[in-house]
Amino acid sequence: MTHVMAKGANIALPVAAVRAVLRWSATPGAPDVDASALLLGPAGKVRSDADFVFYNQPRHPSGLVRHLPKQQTADGSEITDTVEAELAKLPADVDRVVLAGSSEGGTFRTVSGLRLLLFDAAAGEGVPALAEFAMADGDEVTALVAGELYRRAGAWKFRAVGQGYASGLIGLATDFGITVEDEGNTQAGTAAGPPAGDPRAALPDPRPAGRPEPGTFTLAPAVPQSSVPQAPTGVPATMPPPPPKPPTVPPNLPPAPTAPPAGRPGYGYPPPAPRPGYGYPQQQPPAPAPGYGYPPQQPPQQHQPQQQPGYGYPPPNTAPQSPQQGHQAAPQQPVPQQPAPPAEEFALPPQGPQFQPR
């Protein structure tokens, strides 16, 4: 039989493991809802951040509390998000398991048909719920405690809470001892107080004197540390690198003029006259050609020096004899002249490469 519970009501749980299911209507444009669980010690705080089980940390290190993937009903009209807890195996220093929820994209006031159902985890699917708690009058909050599982005289019980937090999931998590890096968002969330006529005010205290039962919790948004990365304080923000410089294109310069090959005169200049080898006589330049229509010029007559007689011979008598001389002198025989030895051509001995013309 399913116990339909009001806010603040509690029931005993005669089961070893439970499956807590948040269910809401699949309305277009409605916020998305996520279920989570916090394992608390006797002081009402988590023992470490590992005691926070949610979508970014879906399994407790002990494996006794687990967050299951979100599902949709067969007809597609509702969405469910589930947390399972093996209560009988939890260590003795875990005094309470808080069942929380958070919304993204709006407040719980815009989530229709929101309710918490508690099932026997060992019974399987299709078995009626142990308890059902409807939260139809949601406040303008983005985080809430839907219910809690707590120890009572060696047994486990369930209580319907339905308490919202205006500070969101971060405020809810901080209230239960979760470490949040962002100092600006780690303020403890102020719980939305129970409205007038809250049935919890008229309920008797189920716990004996000396150990009051935990009442309304001041929860803080249980945003996982990994989902809210915060920059460490005192560290300067990393500036983006400057844009790369455009590639430098060398200017298009005209090619340098190519020097003419050695030995060739410049354009418009006559070729240089060949230079004779060192030690050789200078060559006479050829006679210039006469202009067109002019007679050729005769080379100048060179004066032939008078032949000198050989050494020891008298000079020849070239003066004519007078006819009145008493006798004629016998004609003198021409003295044969010995031919002059041929002139030897002057040449220098072979020179080294340093004296060769360049």
C-alpha cells in the first residue's frame, strides 16, 4: 500500500534498500530537474565532499548510494530521476540521507506534477510505491530538500520535507558542509520558511526527549565542484595571445644590371686595340682608308741614308771630273760591299705567369 504523505509526515521503512524517484510532467519549456543525495553524520554535515551523490558524481565511494540515469515514462508524459540507497549496509556514522532536487532553466514553481516516490529497491519494477509525497505548490526557488531518510531506534524512517532554498544548489550544499571554491557563492542559503498552516507545526515529535528529530534544514545548492569551476583568487587572468603578424613580403626590386663579359667593349665604343706581348715591338696601326671619292694617299718617301763605306775603306768620289784634265783617270772599279749580317730578332726569355698579359 502506498502512503500518501503531507509535508512533515514520516513513516517507518521495513526494507533494507530504497529507490527514491523524483517525477514531474514533461511540459515543453519547463525547467530540467536533477535528483541528488547527501550522506550526513551525527552533526548534520557531510563527512567529506564524497558524501554528495549527484549527476556529476553518480556513485558514492562505498557503492551503497547511487544516482541512476534520467528516464522517461513509456507514454512520454513524465520524466524521472532516481537515487538508490542500501540503508542496511550504511556505516553507523551515517545518521541521515537527505534527498534533494535542483532545477535548471527556471524555478520549481514552473515544474508541474512534481512529486517524490519511495520504492522498495528489492521489489523490482511495477510494484506500488511505499510512499508518495506531492510538491505541487513549489516556491520561486531552484533547489529544495524533498525528503530525508534517518535512523530512529536502530531502524530507518522517511520524512517528507519539501523545503526550498532561494540561494540555489550551492547554498544547499554549503549548508551541509560541502566545500565550494567560489567564495562569493558559498554563502549559506536562507531556507524558505514554512508557510502559515504548515502541518508540521501540529505534528508531535516522534523522537524521545533528549534527542530531537532533525527539523527543517537550511540547505545550500549542491552544485558539484567540477560543475562550477572557479578561478583561484590572486591569479591574473590569462590574456589571449596576440594575433600573428602578417608575413613580410620583400619589395619587388629590379634586378641589378649584369656586367658585360670581360674583353667585350660597351655598346657604342670601338673595340680596344690588341696589346702586344711584353718585350715585343709595338705594331704600327694600319693606314686609314681614304674617304669615298678621294685618291689614295701615297705613303711618305722615307729618306734613305747614304751608304757608308766599310771600315778602313776610302769614301767614294762622287764629284764629276773636268774634261780639261790632261788625262782621264781610269774608272774605278766598284768596291764590292759585303752584305750586312741579318739583324737578329730581339726576344726576351720565357717569363713566369706573373709577367704574362692579362
